[in-house]
Amino acid sequence: MKINSLSISGLLTLNMHALNNEGSEGNYLQTRMVEIVDANGTAHSVNAISGDMFKHIQADHLYSIAGEEGIALCNGCSGFNPNRINIDNRLLDEYRQRKDVANSEIVDWVIRNCIGDDVEGTMITQNIGLTASDKPQSRSIGRKSIIEFGWAIGEPEKTKTESYFHVKFDQTERAGGRGDETGANIGQNIFHRPASSGRYAIVLNTDLCRIGFNDITRKYSIDPEERKKRAIVVLKSILATILKPEGAHRNTQNPHIVNFQGCITASSTMLPAPTVSALNEDYLGEVGNICNTLNELSPNSITKWEFKSLDEFAATIKEILNILEI
């Protein structure tokens, strides 16, 4: 089955997590809250996990899976460095003595040499190559990510956050009940950390047709076999993101993942795979109706799978991997 784009709309139920936080005020860690409006126009303040956090989690899984399966990674991505290709001296060395190198040629090199920059996107602003007058050539080359995450937003009235007392216990400081006066991380310290539980609306989209695609030349920089290998890694990384969301404070607040329910849509044409936020109670019906309409406009272009649990979600991803063509 040819898949150009794939979207997921769902509800992820998490208990007792602190995956994403705003910062600290004194010894109180502040959880992340956002203001939203529901389908009826009512405003709510709810706990949420940013799309940046989920994309960071997914990218880390992508690097790990790609390394395991022998897919090309730059030195930055293989070391889980957020600067990606920008810290890989191979790129600078490749064009150090060359003049008037087109940006499109550099994009080709980046795509061929790293799934991370190809899939997650990057911004190159270094001097690469030389001008006609032998001066360093300044660059501003952007590559848009092929995968997009929205905020994971807690359902109003079904998502709660509480703050809990913790102490770093030190037997020698028990009587004093305080830490070091200099601010050093020694002695006994007390602190308050939040834990949130609830159902979170998840939306994400990935344009698999853009894997290996040079947006400047409008041509693919890698062959179809390599593109398919990378697409498989992308889908595996999405599955891993839901199964193991590696956000903040997992060492002592590893989330209890209770359930994941929703739907996956895939498009075989340039029509987008539809997604509707699960904050809409009838999101599955809305997605189904949109799929029907798009299939009337372009026959057999949209496929929809529903899942009611984590294991059904994993099985659906496996099914898609088995029939995937790009």
C-alpha cells in the first residue's frame, strides 16, 4: 500500500507523570498548564505536554532504532546532539575548498548522510564552501521536519495535577532539617514535585513522501529502497514514543500508561491524511466522515484504522509496516 502521509488522533491515558514542566519557584516544581477552548466554546486550564517534548522523545527513539538498523546518521544525531549535522565536521570538510556550491547540493549531502536531519529537520547557518572571490560562503539552509506533533492536551475535568512533598534524606542533617547554606547540593533538602494523571488528546502527522526529498531541486536524493527503510524506522519510532515517552522525571515518576485509543489515517495521494483532536467527543466520527468525503473526491485514497488499546495500536502499526510502500 502506497502511503504519502499518515496521521494519528487519539487519547493517551497516563497516571502520575511529570513529563513536562515549566520550571521551579523556590523548591516547588511547576507543572505545564495551558489554556484551551472546548468544542462548546468553554475555556479551561489544563495540564499538557508540549509537542516539542514529544518530538524530542520521538527523535531520540529514531536515532536509537536507526543506529541499530544501520541507517545513516550524522555525528550529531548519533550522539543525540540537538545541533545535529551542524557539529559534523564532515560537512565542512566536504566543501571546504569548493567554490559556488549550490544550497541544493548541500541538502543532497545532508539527506544522504543522515536520517535524523532528513526526518526531523535542521537549520544550517554556518559558512560552507567559498565564494568566487575565495571568501567563506555564508549559508542559511532550512529543512522542514517531515513529522509534526501537536501538544498532548489533558481532557478538561478528566485530568488532574497535585503537588507532592519529597525530601532528600541525609541522616547527618536530620536534626537541622535543611541543606547547605551556600546552595550546594549537599545536606538534606525538601522539595515539592507535581504529578499529573488524565487522558491526553494526541495529534501527529508524518509526510512519508518527503523522506529523502530535496525541497529545492524537487527530486529525491536517495533511492526508493533507502526511503522505505527510513519510513519503517519513522513508524517504529512513533510506536516507541507512545510505548515509552521518555520525558522528564522518569527515574522516579515513570508514567503509568493505562490506555491509548483512537485512529490512524493514511493517504496515498497528496490529499492530507485527516486528523481531528480527541478533545472533540465525536472525533472518530468526524475523522470517518472526512475520510468518506476525501475518498469521494479521490477514490480509494484514504484508509482508516481504529484502535481501542495499546496492543491494538501496536498491532496496527505492525500491519501498516507489512503493507507499506512509498
